Amino acid sequence: MAVEETLVLIKPDGVARSLTGEILRRIEAKGYSLVDIRLVQPDRSVLAKHYEEHEGKPFYEPLVEFMLSGPIVAIRVAGDRVIEGFRSLAGTTDPTTAAPGTIRGDFGRDWGLRVQQNLVHGSDSPESAARELSLWFK
Ligand code: RTP
Ligand code: MG
């Protein structure tokens, strides 16, 4: 067993489309635990830190604007290998090609927008999870 914690964000598109309950249901149905949860309207500085690895990329500015467009649900999730496991539940980044059965594959839409609005974020490594959890749950 390798019990880990990860940061899951339900992005503004997921909250606006009333998919919060469906996404939480999938996390719980998989057997993961919700340790903490909050509805947040982050300021730009939190997003700049959260997405610092993407600064300078063409999608960076539209991504930050998108993440500022409405409330976000931040969740501390615990479970055995949950970092990798949640990314598997979420599906690949592009919602058009994400596999059916995943959150992004089942519900993600590609509107031809400047940034992929793909409903959820999940930390991608133990180092990212620790950094992101301390940013969103101070
Ligand atoms: P996340 O960090 O949100 O869990 O997603 P990810 O690892 O699958 O994707 P990443 O490469 O870290 O990109 C972060 C977020 O930026 C948006 N994005 N849009 N070309 C595009 O339109 C594009 N590329 C990236 C997505 O919202 C992605 O989740
Ligand atoms: Mg990422």
C-alpha cells in the first residue's frame, strides 16, 4: 500500500455545468477519501504559482483567464496510489480524444476554444501534490 494525497480541482467549467456531484461520486466510488473540500474563487497569484510550469506557453494566458472565470472546487483526496489513479479517472488532457469512461472522455467538450476546458485538474507527481496542496489548503 502506498497511501497518498492529491489535489483535485473541479475547474470553472465543471462547477458551472453542475458536474461537481458526478465528479465527487466517481472519486468516492473508486474508493478514495475526501479529506478536505472547499469552494474557492482564487486570485491570479495562486493560479500563477499553480501553473508556473506552463508560463510562456501559448495556452498559459487563456488558461489563467479560464481558471479565473468562476468558482473552483478544491479537494484533498487520499487513497492508495491516488495521484496516478485520479489522473486515470480524469483521462487524457484533450477532451475530444480522452477515453470514454473517464471524466474528460464522458463530459469534456472541445469548443474550439483557446484552451482545453477539461473539467478537472489532478496533481501529476508526489512533489506536485505536496506543492499544490499547500497552495490551495493553506
Ligand atoms: P491538469 O494539469 O489540469 O491536471 O491537466 P494535464 O496535466 O492533463 O495538462 P497540462 O499539460 O498540465 O495542462 C494544464 C491545463 O492547461 C490546459 N491546456 N490547454 N492546447 C491547449 O488548448 C491546452 N493545453 C493545455 C488544460 O486545461 C490542461 O488541463
Ligand atoms: Mg498538469
